[in-house]
Amino acid sequence: MSVVPDGFGEVTINMDFVAGPSNPMAIVFGYSHAGVNPSGHASVIANSLIASINTINVWSNNLLYLSVDAFENPGGVSGSATVGITGTAGEAALPPQVSVLIRKHTATGGAAGRGRMYWPGLTVAQVLEGGYIVGSSVVLMQEEFDDFLGSIAGADLPMHLLHGVGGPAPSLVTSLAVQVILATQRRRIR
């Protein structure tokens, strides 16, 4: 479990499918901020999401981006912004546990300097044999995620890796790297 220290926040992008059984999905990442304003920060990140991600026909129109929720310290204040857009490709989405893997890179070495996000909603048409993603789509998705990272950093809400109790200080995410092969999310059983 990550810790949200003063001057940082944690954002959750909430998604679901438009048709078929409800299947809530979430993407969570940390960010830094100059002043506590979770509703305003959620709105900025939601607008960056709308402008940067979903601009190409690889995300299924069955994927609905519901909202962006932000949680900030001190005091654990939270806020939310509605997104309400779908993907643009009129094709079926892969199951949510089969997602595009996006690696988060920082200037910190070792495991503490790496993170990842699993982004659902890729269409079946974008997948080749062996779980590889169509090369031209990887290039376009990379441009989207570069734009998203730059957009939130330009709004003074740069993405950070947050760590657990006793872990290192939050690490600035310097780049996002879209992987060429699909990833599967698994729950750890301990």
C-alpha cells in the first residue's frame, strides 16, 4: 500500500464497459501538487486524459471512462471529476485483465524506481499472434501517453511513484513506455 505524503496526491481513473456485464476497472498513480485542491486537480487530469488518450482508433467504444478521483494529504481530502467519454473504435474490447502494459520510468535505480500501469480497452483487432500489439498502434499509443505525461506535468501535477511506509521518497516519473506485448493482471495470493 502506498503512502500519500504532504504535497502529493493519488489519482484513480475509473472505467467500466458500456455494454455487457459491469466490470469496474481502475488505474491509479501518484502526482505532486503545490496546493491542496483535489477537485481542481482531478479536473485538470481528466481534461488531460480526454485531450491526450483516446485520440486514435485502438480503444474500444465499449470502454467508458467514468471519472477521475483525487486523494491528497494533509487531512486526506478528496475530489472527483466526471469524464464520461468512450473509446472510438467500434470493435470489441479485450477482457479487462488483458491490458496494455505501460512502464513508468524514473531517475531512481532498482525496483523502487520502476512502476507500471495496466491500461484496458484495447480492441481485439489490434492484437497479433502471440499477444503482440500491431506495431503502428504501439507508436501511436506511445505518442498519446507522452502527451498525457507532458500535459499533467505542464499543469504542475507531475506523475510520481508513491512508496509504502518506510520506503523512499516519491520518485518523479520521467517517461512512460508502452510495451509491445499485452500483459495480464493477476492478483497476488499471500
